[in-house]
Amino acid sequence: MTREELIALAEEADCAIHEIAELERFANLVAAKEREECAGICERFYAREMNAAECAAAIRAGKP
């Protein structure tokens, strides 16, 4: 995500932006957590021999 996208999202959420570097660090932590959760979902789907489309649908639906 670009710096401009981060700023736009923060503004959309009415977040006070005090330091862009702080916002970027927070966004990177959130993204890492999301990637790990998505990887876990994919691993569970692989173990059940389900396809990528089903995995993507589960991720988009917010299902664990």
C-alpha cells in the first residue's frame, strides 16, 4: 500500500495523523497479521483438498 493510500484511508476513518512513519508502521503490522491469517486459511483448505476459489471466497467472507 502506498503512503498516499494510507493517508487516504486514515482520513476516511477520521484518524488523526500525527506522524506518517507511525501510520506506516501500524499498517505494516496489520498487513502482516492479515497475511498470516490468510495463509492459515489456505493451509486448512489445502488439507481438505478444496480449491483456490473456495479459499478466496472464505477469505473475502471473513471465515476462519
